[in-house]
Amino acid sequence: MLKTLTTDFEFDLEADVLVIGGGPAGTWAAWSAASSGARVILVDKGYCGTTGCAAASGNGVWYVPPDPEARETAKASRESLGGFLSDRNWMDRVLDQTYVNVNQLAEWGYPFPTDDEGKPYRRSLQGPEYMRLMRRQIQRVGVKILDNSPALELLVNEDAAVAGATGVNRQTGSKWIVRSQSTIIATGGCAFLSKALGCNVLTGDGYLMAAEAGAEMSGMEFSNAYGISPAFSSVTKTLFYNWATFTYEDGTVIPGASSHRRSVIAETLLQQPVYAIIDKAAESMRASMRLAQPNFFLPFDRAGIDPFTQRFPVTLRLEGTVRGTGGIRIVDETCASSVRGLYAAGDAATRELICGGFTGGGSHNAAWAISSGYWSGKSAAEYTRSLGEYKTQRRVHGVGEVGLESGSDRSQTLATDEVIQAVQAEVFPYEKNYFRTEQGLSESLGKLNHLWQELRSSQVKSDKELIRAREAAAMVATARWMYSSAIERKETRGMHRHLDYPELDTNQQHHLISGGLDQVWVKSQPLLKSKIQNPKSKIGVAV
Amino acid sequence: MIELVSKSRCIECNICVNICPTNVFDRVPDAPPSIARQSDCQTCYMCELYCPVDALYVAPESDVTTSVNEAELAEVGLLGSYRENIGWGHKRTSTAKADQTFQILKQMK
């Protein structure tokens, strides 16, 4: 349904490329588009530099020097974990581009450490430092940044191509419109406000906006990642739990529980509290750990706990598609979505191409954000250029639905917080999302479909409520694609664990594409037979 | 969760209002910012890093509010401790340069 724009906008702006989202993917996209000569506007609902899970956390990067043996090991290492859904040509492209761009970070002055042999070590990025640097770099190339400015809906022109977005400044209430010839969704994944570290800005907003414009999702069944954190804390940094012992409350070791066998922890948490102690880390490692991940120790230092010698309760917080691999389907090496003028990058896009149905942590997602961000920005700029003069003066319409339409049939006032709690009640519990069953998924879907109907028949009263209502709608839509896809994958593959079908089924070695809002659909798609002949030729040289 | 905007330390620069990813603070004319939406705080500690005078304190509890005592926090060195740990601030050097992740990963099989 198309609506004519009737609102007055305090900020009426034009750009060649609009980037929605200011984390790693968004800033790389903005930088490469602007470096290609495009006029770029980047909007973020938070603040570009602190927003998103990378800024708050920092992580490893899938940075592998171009040594054939090292690259081969890197590619082979996750294929089985990912359920054999990844694509080696895409892995090559990402490894190549990540290598170039991370070296670029060093040239920009990111203070990489040196290893024992005095060589630069570039496989770890401290989030605050990295994202502060990225903000400076995009400003240097002339990107205009709108902070605290959530996008609320995409614009589509008469040719059904995406033509920008509208939104609001959440602090001043000013409405903005950006008319652009291409738009990049870099809004991250969806963690359903679980308070996993830095994840509460990640509510699936970009999925919803993209779907309203007609885009498709891929791999949404790979959406049940859970991160370990102290029970009282938000810090879901899991690396150091490799040196942990997990116990019951009385101190008895839980058989089989480890960071790599998180399912045992989840099973135990369904019955009773789980405790951890980082007691396998040698004394000599402890100082290194503090210097590797200062924020891991923050909650402990502040709560007066020594995690190396004292047991502390842990929990598993849902990281959803943030540490999952599902997202907007991209159709080619430019990171274009199936809708003209719309691109997707970072966690907002599917990461199945490089890691199938599983990511063990930040490193692949970080490399994907860098690479897909870079390619989408460059491609969006080229696409805009190819439109030439034709691009201007097209009429545009907003395509947002829930919360943005008014009418006499919408008498109900939306109880946004209740909707959010209701969707969390379907996606947080381990017995529903970690350990999936046909019956459980069907029951949850029934409730989620009902929630969607409630959203569709309600009206929001103020702009302040509208932002939260759009987040609620995005989370409900995301959960429906997740569980609709999960029902269709009648096997266990990657992170998708189906109790009724506990084995991998070779006949289901395919992608599941999903989409639709009022009517959600899922279809299978054969694995990519990559058409990229010479991936090297597509690797951009950083300026 | 964010528990403290120190009235004695705050210089009313409102940087925290601008940079908080989840819009927890509100500007207040001629006064330190208020913690207007505490339950939206995601306990990411970013505000502490951007506060130039260590006037903010984020308690480690992410789901419940706690009471804090500013004098005690200052006494034990917790005001600004994260900023110090990462080496941000006047005359400090970023500790990213000292990132020891390579040492940690060597220990993994």
C-alpha cells in the first residue's frame, strides 16, 4: 500500500547514498560510497561511534594474511559448524577485502599491538577505539551524520525502487526526510532487547523497513545464538569462558558443560542456577586477559568478585540474529537486496555466505561488516551514478505500515510494552528457541501472528511512542520469520537445533528464504553456484 | 544500569545526552543532565568513556536498580575506572596498543 507523504519535514535532505545505521558496516559503507565521490548521509537511531554491539564490545576479526595454507585452514575451519551452507568464493572475497580494509585501519592510526615477534597483530579490534576512529574517518570524507535519528520507513518511487527514508530525531522530535537514489540498510541484527552487550539498539528495524519495501530474508532459522554473561550483568563476552569450570550451586562440576557446549548450560539453567569460575586460566595469563578485554572485567571489579578465584552465577542472554547468521537476502556481489536501490550490509544482511548457519563469535561477523559495508557503499555510489540525470524529480511514497497508518478501523491504542514482553516470552526461553520442537514453534507462531494482528489494528498516539512501536513491530516480524523458517527446516543444522529432528539431513542442504508481513512465507533455495569468476578483480583498493 | 550523574563533577557539557546509544539522559537547563529513562539503559558503559570528568557511574547490575554512594565510589577509584582502563583521557595512551589477544589465543587449542 502506498501512502502519499503529507507530513512536513523540518529536515528535507538529498543524498546520492543514504546509509541507515552507524556501526561498523554502516560506517564502512558510508566511507566507501563517499570515497567513490557520492554525497552520503548516514543516519543512526543512537550515536555513530557508540551505537551497536561492536562499539560497546570489540572483537576478533577474521583477518588472515594472503598465505594459501593459512587461508585454506581459515576457510575449512567453520564449514562443518556452519552446516555446509557457506560459499568458498564469498569467503575468498571477504578474506581479501577484510585484509585490505583492516590494513587501512592501521594507516588511519588504529593502535594495533605487536606480537612477541614484533609483528603487527591485527586480528582484534577494541570497540570504542575502532568506532571512534570510523566516525572521524567518515566525517573526513564528507559524510553527513544524523545522530539520534531513527529511520521509520523507506521511500519508494514510481519505478518501485527504494528512494530514501523518513524518520524523526528522538530528542528534538524534528521529522526528517532523505531523498536518495540508493539506500543501504546497516541496522544490525535483532536481539529483542535482551540487554546482551550493546545489543539493545538492535531490534530488527532494518529488516522490517526492507520487508515493507519488498525485500526478502535468508537463513532466519539461524537466529538462536545465546551469549554467556554473569547473571547480573550485560557483558556477554564469551572468549574467557574457554578457561571456565561450570558448576551447580553446591560447587559440583556440571558434566559436559563448557563454552563450546553451551546447550548443557542451557539445559541446566532450565532447572537450576549455573555458576562459573575462570579457574583454568594460568596466573600468567590473567594480566593478558585484562589487557585483551578490559570490559570483561568491569562487572566483576564493580561487584567485588574475582572471577579467577570466586564462583559467580551465569546466564545465557539471547543474541538472536546478531550472533546468528540470518538477515536480508543479498542477490549478488554488490550486496544488493532483491529490491532495486536497496542494499544490505553487516548483521542486517545474511551471513550464511561466509559462515553458513553458525558463527562462533564476532570474528566472521566483523569481517563481514567490513567487507559487505565496503562493497555496498561502493556499489550504491556506482548505481546512483549510472542513473545520471534521470535520478532527480521522481515522486516518492512512504511504504511503512505498522504504526504509520491511521484510519477509523484502528481504534485500539497500542500497548507497546506489552507487545514487547509478549514477543520476548516467545524468543527468550531456552525451551522454545534454543531447543526447538515442531509443537513449540507452532504454538509460538500462533501467538506471534496474533501479536502482529494486534499491531496492525492499533494506532499510536505520539511520535515518541511511534519509535518504540516500530521497534516492537520489527521484533514481532523478525520472530515470525525466525520461527516460520525454523519450522520448515526439519533437521538440526548450524545453530538450529530441532529436538524432533536431531540429525543433519543431506536433503536439506539449502537456504530458506522468507518474507512477507501479513502473510509470512518461506521457500527453499538451492545453494549458490557462485558466478564470480575472478573474485580478486572485485577487491577494492582502499584510498 | 546508570546510577549516578555526579552534581559536583558534571560540567554540563551534555556529551552523555548526545552519545548514549539508548537515549537515557535528558538535558536540563543550567543543571546536569537527568537520568530520564533509566530502564532503557543497556549497561554498555559507553557514557562513562565519553564523560570528560568521570561524573557518571554505571553499576554492573543490568536488570535491577541499585543504590550507590558517590563518595565511596570515588574512594575506591571506580569513578572513571573504565576510561582509565582503556586509556582514554588527557595524557593517557589508548590501551588498544597493549591488546594481548594474541597471547590468549595462543593458549587455545
